[in-house]
Amino acid sequence: MAITVMEVLKNLPRTNCGDCGQPTCLAFATHVIKEGEDLDKCPHLTGAGADLGQAVRAQQEAGVGRRRESLAISLEVLQEKVAPLDFAALAQGLGAAYGEEAGRPYLLLTYFGHPLQVFKDELRYPPGAPADPWDAILLYNYLASQGQEPVAGRWIAYNSLPNSVSKAKTLVRLEQKLADHFAGQTAQLKQRADRLGGETVAVGEDADVQVAFLPLPKAPLLLLFWDAEVEEGFAPQAHWLFDASVTHYLDLEAMLFLVERLMERLME
Ligand code: SF4
């Protein structure tokens, strides 16, 4: 049986240190399986991870496991987790509406402003909504959380969460990328945020842009952006903040994943 992205990921240190050139271990595992990336590019492999190298190389040489296949297998794992859940009981807590179609339960979830029908084994987009196969990974993670907490209405920093120290570096890299991309382009950032349904808020910061997004019903994100001030010698800065209830809906990895999805839409 083919080695999957999840199997490679399980054998990586999962510190998201970025030394392999990818922002996260998940991204690296995906590149290994879908693009034929060399597993040895992770310099921190030990034990089972190092042993896996030979099998991965053999699979790569045989041309097994490309993006579509590995994605399908990762999804399968998540959908197996979601399969026994009672959608009707979970709907309200997840900020979704419950429905059935020909006896098949589904949750109607607003994702980046589009109502998506999430069946246990199928994700259905409305006409015209942009579809990305990676969305399904994030959405089934969200459902698997079974979160029922109300949104706290209080913003917290990623690095204030338990066990976030190593992964926080990934977020810093993402923030830097966003800040560099929109340096001198505050108006453009505001315009794109607006297009994505971002809502300008005032959180008491002196940031040039303060926008709250609701990419998933119970997972609001706040973007703070300070443009460069060349004369003062200040570089541009960006920070992402999360609602204090976020860990009831997304794990640390999925939070980064959500930021990446949102940044792709902002920067495209
Ligand atoms: S180098 Fe770091 S980010 Fe890349 S796979 Fe290894 S542990 Fe993960």
C-alpha cells in the first residue's frame, strides 16, 4: 500500500522549524509525496523517520503517490473520524445548519463567505465559489473538533497557547511574508480584506489595518498591519490574533493552515 502524507507526517518531528524550506512539516510531507521531494531534506529525522526514507524513495521512483492521491488518503483519515459523529447534535455548536439530502446528513457551513454543504464523505461548493482541495482537510478538521464553545470575543496571540513555541516560528514567517507583500500597499490590503468580507474593528492598537475575518463560523481571525515608515526606519509588520476559544475548534497546526488559506486569498 502506498505511503501517505499522514504516514510521512507522523514520522517527522512536527516542530515546523522550516529548515527543510517548507513552512510546516505537513507542507514538507505533502511535497515528499506529491512532488517527489527528498525526505532527507529534513535534517531532523531520527529512528522510524530515517528508516522510512528508503521506502519513500522506492515509491517515488515507481511514481506512486501524487498530489491527488495523497490528498485523497489524508481526507479519508479525517472522514473516518467524522463518520460516526451526530451532525444534528453538533450543528449549532459548530455554527452550522443541519440538513439532509436523500437521507444523507450534512452541515451547511459558511466558509470564506460561501455556504458549503459538508457531507460525511463529500464537500459541495455552491456555484461560483472557489474550490481548493485543501479546504476539505481544514473543514473536516473543524468538524472533527466537535467544538461547542461560544466565541469568546477576546483576541489572543498564537504564542500564548500551550505547546505553541516551536510552531510560533511558522506564524512569524507567514506574518513577515504578508507584511513584505503589502509594504507600501495599505490601501490594497484594505481593499482585498474588504472583498473577503473582512470587517474593520478597533481593538485599541495603533495599526494601520485592523480587520476581523470570519473564515469559519467559530474561528474568527484578526489581522493587524503596520505599514513601513521609511523615514522613521520602521519595517512593515503584520500580526494574526485568534479568538480565545480557538483551541476548541482548531488545533495548532490547523490554525496555521487557516492563516495560510486566508493569506493565499488576500495575496492572490
Ligand atoms: S525540517 Fe523542520 S519543518 Fe521541515 S520537516 Fe523537518 S522538522 Fe518539519
